[in-house]
Amino acid sequence: MPATAQSRRARLVRRLVVAGTGAAILALPIVGATTASAATTSATTLAGYPNTLDGWIRESLAIMAQKGIPGTYNGIYRNVIRESSGNPYAINNWDSNAAAGTPSKGLLQVIDPTFIAYHVAGTSFDPYDPVANITAACNYAAAVYGSIDNVYGAY
């Protein structure tokens, strides 16, 4: 399967799992599953990581290691919990960024211009995609603070 098709399918699977396993089971036949047993694999991304906060962080760390972006599991987890409580669809519609028309989005509450500027090749261009959001935010934190591990508040 071409990389772009894999990426699209991974995003779809992530969204379906985040939305709820019931929706994922109903939608899987649409995306190519032909048996009920295929529905049980929806909890794992194409990269083989669990489709959970733990899996998203671990997949991001693997990409970050390949790209030389510093950061640790604990640094990412701490910031995700503070910023979004682990909700990949979190959006801040009340702060100064939102008032300026660019609300913070996703697990690490990244605004679109920052997401675009620090996007990491090989990840989705969707700021709500958990792995893309984490990886772009960590890339930004590395450039500005040296690492996501050095971030202890809004950034």
C-alpha cells in the first residue's frame, strides 16, 4: 500500500478509535475489513503502536528519534495532561490565540501556524492527529526550549 494511503488509513483508524470502538467496528467494513476479526485490529495503528495516548506518545518518540528531536515519554505525557487531559480533539476557543482567530488544537494545544512551521515529515498534516500534533509540538519545543522536557507551563 502506498505511504499516503497508509497515512490516510492510520488517521482514519485513529479517529475512529478515539470516537469509540463501536463506531470503528461499524466503519471498518467501509475501509476494507471483511471479517469481524479485522475489527479487533483497529486498536493498533499501522505502525504497530496501540491507538491510545501511550501508543501515540511512543510512536511520536520513535519518529522524533529518527529526526533527532529531543524529548522523553515523561516530558510529553506531563505536557499532554496539562494541555488537553489526553483529548486529541481538544480546542481552546477562549484565550488570546483564539481571539486572534487561531485557536490552540489537539493533545499539545498547537496553533495552526506553529503546527505548519514545525510539522515533521512523515506525519499527518492534520493538527488533530495525535502523533502529528505531539511530534510537531515537540519539534517546536526543541527549537524554543531545547526539549519538551523543559516545558512546565503554557508555551
